[in-house]
Amino acid sequence: MPPKKESAIRLEKDGPDLLRKAQPVAIKAWNAYAYWTWIRRLFPTCLILFATGFIFCLAAGVLPFIIGLFR
């Protein structure tokens, strides 16, 4: 006799097992999405703070030379 061929996945029978196997993947995907939404907002904020700080430091460094010109 030829070997039995397995039939297609029966959702009623195999559904809970498939969901149990997919749950860790879904949790990791959700966590990656949550991190991305947090980083997506944090990154431009950090760039703006860095640029503002750079301009402030540049202005503070040039300020003594400007004051010295008026003395």
C-alpha cells in the first residue's frame, strides 16, 4: 500500500496549535513596532536638541571675541 498523504491543514483541529506557535512571532513583531514608534519620535528630537546645543556652544564661544571688539 502507498503511504498515507497528509491532508491539508484542518483549521478546526490544527488552529489552536498554529496560533500557539505563531504567538511568539506576533509578540516580537508587536514589540519591534512599539520600539520603532518610540525611536521614530525620539530621533528627530535628539537631532533638534543636538543642533540647538551646537549653535548655543558656537555662539557662547564667539561671544568673548565679539565683546572684545567693542572694548
